[in-house]
Amino acid sequence: MNRTVLFLATIAIPLWAGESLTFRDAVDRAGKNNLAIQSQQERVAQKKYDERTAKGNYLPTVSVSAQYTMIDRPITLDLDPIRTAMLTLDSKTNARITADSLIAVTGGQINPAILQQLEPQTYAALDAMVPHFIDTVKEQHYPSAALTVTQPIFVGGKIRAGLKAASSDLRGTKAETEKITNETIQQVYSQYFGIALLEKTVRVRKDVVAGMNRHKSMAEKLVATGLISRNNLLRAKVATADADRAFIEESCRLLLARASFANLIGSDNESFEIADSLVLPELSFDLDSLACIADSSQPIFTMIESKRSMAKAKVQAERSSFMPKIGAFGKVELFPDYLSSLDPKWAVGLNATMDIFSGTKTLSKTISAEHLVAECDLAEKSARQNIRLWIRKAQLDYQNAQARNLRTVSEIALGEENLRQVESRFANGLGTSLDVIDAQLILAKSRMDQLASEYDAGKAVMDLYTALGKSRELTSYYSN
């Protein structure tokens, strides 16, 4: 057993003789290396870009579209029948005018065959001069591309509601990050000073082992001289074995606590020295004033307010569906040479749409969003009650720990005096081994109660600062 104790002592105690780590340094490392905080920071960055996206809905949208089309045949416009009718009428009129002129010049002495040839000749001349009325409107293969600009003018407040929701979501995510940070600081505080508590507890256990060994040695000498019976030595050996076991268990708990703490702050090195001692600031437990502080600084209220703001924005967005949506647009064709005579090269205008009936879906969504607002109001009321209870619990825990700590001062003094007297009586053969063992254990219990009360008081202080949303201030307190 002594070899086991020596082995654990060489592991547990010198292992923290490494770098000096203050509470502030531990908090900084946890803030940089904690995966939950890093994940939350990524969410904040994401919500910032979501807010930019919502702002972009106010700006026009510019898009370019291009395509290449093949149709079954070219599209043509054939007006040749009109051309034929025009040429026929004009050729007859011109032929008659020419014939009248010839008759007038010749006094009627003209060959009738010449008159019959005038109309075909005039038609042929006009046909050669006038082009055909046939135009290809669309080629069988043609490209097309257009530059389009659209600008929303009025959408019933939906864009404004979207921006409000995105900003609220960003604000709530930042508050959630602060909440996780406060909880992480609380964990660092609990584990950091928990290690300090375990280190002192291990020392107490080590002192108990040393005291039990001294008692066993004394019992062996007294048995050898015949002043006490052997059953006293047996009790001393059993007590020494129990003390060894308690020391080993406490040392293992310390090693596990160090490994857990190293994981919390994102460190691979468990060799560090706890530099700060547990120091409690002066506290004033005025429940109403502390509740007012929590109302303004507790991140959970900001989170609830952001959820309520998002719910109100959703109500506004759903109500916008009952209103018309008006927008402006502009379009420019990038390949005008391939346009038909019926297609414009550019166009601008306004458009308006309005849903007349949507199967009561819009109305139902609006009412659902209104109930979400009411839910947020109730959640805030519940959170305020829980925060006040949290503060009250921290107050009672602190006062209880302080009262316990005051009691242990006198208990330790009495325990030391009691141990001195029973050891003196035992050395003179007047006491029993059981008296010494009990005195040792009572003193050890008082010392460990004192350490535990100091830790519990500090934990209550940390709970209070976390309830107020001011964990960072306690970090600053230790750094100063």
C-alpha cells in the first residue's frame, strides 16, 4: 500500500508544478479554444450576411439571359398578293394613259395589236422595279440575349419586415453567444477552483495518512512494551489502510479534474499550476436591484426580445400578402440584329400583382405569427421569474456556505486540541486507538468542510454573476 501511495504522490502532486495559470488566462484560453464558442461565432458571421441579404432586397436586380433557338422553319411575312393587285391596277392605268396618248398623236391611226401589248409590257416594267413583299421575320436558327433590371417599388412592407427579422436574428445570435460565453466562464470557474479545492483536499488526505502512520508506529511500540492490547494496533492498521484508500481516490479525482479542465480550455497539457486563490468579493443581496441589473444585462432577455421582434416581423410579412406588389422593370436586347420587326429593342414599364384568394393560408399564417408573439411574451415573464429564483438561490447558497465556513473555524481549533489530548493519553497508555482515529477523522472532516464551504461560497458568487449576465466582471475582479 505504501508503494501505491508513493506512486500516486509522484504523479498527482508534482504534475501541477508546470506553468502558472491564472483564472483570467484560463478564461481567455477557453474563449479562444472552446468549440461551442467557435461554433457560435460562425453563426454570428452567418447572420451578418443574412442581414446583408435582407438589405439587398431594397436594391434593383440586374440579370442577363442568353439562349440559342432552333425552330421547325423560318417565320416569313408574305404580302405578295397585295403587290400583285397593285401592279395589275397600275399597269392597266398606265397602259390606258399610253394608249390614249398614241391615239391622240396618230389621230386614231394605230395598230390594235400594239394597244393589246401595252398592258403586259407595263406590268413587266413595274414588276421589275417593285420588290417582292416577302420578309423573313425569324430565321430558323437565331441567338437571343437580354439585360433585365427589376426594381421593387411596393410589396406591402415585406422587405422591411425581412430586414427587421434578419437584424433581430443577428442580435439574438450575439446574445446567445454571450450566454454561452457566460456559461463557459462559469464552467471554467467551477473546474479551476475545483482543482484548487481538490489539491488542498489531497493535502489534507496526505496529512491524515501521515497522522495514521504515526499513530500506527506508536501503537506498534506500545504493543511491544505491553501498554496496550493488540486490538488497538489492528484498529490503527485498518484506519491507516482506509486513509490510504481515501488519499488514492482523491488523487485520482484530481487527475481526472485536471484532464477535464484541460479539455475545457482546449489544451493538451495538463501540467499547470493553479495561480489564483479563491477570493470572494463583497456582495449586497438586494433582490429587487439585482433583478433590475439582470433585466438589462442578462442575455436571455435579449434573445427573447429578438424572437419577439422576429415574430412581429413575420406578422407584418404575412399581412403584406393582402396588399398589391408593384415593381418597375427594364429590358434591353443584346442581339438586336436577330430581332423580328415585331420585337422591341428595349422596353420599360411597371407591373402589379395581387393575390385574390389563397385558400385562407395567408390568414392562418398571420394568426399563427400573432400567437408566436404572445408565446414570446409569456416566455419573457417565465424567464424573469426563473432569474429571480436563480438570484435567490445564489443568495441562500452563499449565506449557507459562509455560515458553514464560520463554524468550521472553531471546529478545527477544537479538533486540533482534541487530537493533541487523545494522542497524549494514548502515548501514556490511558487512551484507545479508536479515540485517536476518531480525533484524526473529525479534524480532517472539519478541514475539508472548511475547504468545501469556501468553494461553495465562490460557486454561489459565480452563479450570481452568471444570473446577472456579468460573468466577465468576476473575471476582471480576479485579474485586478
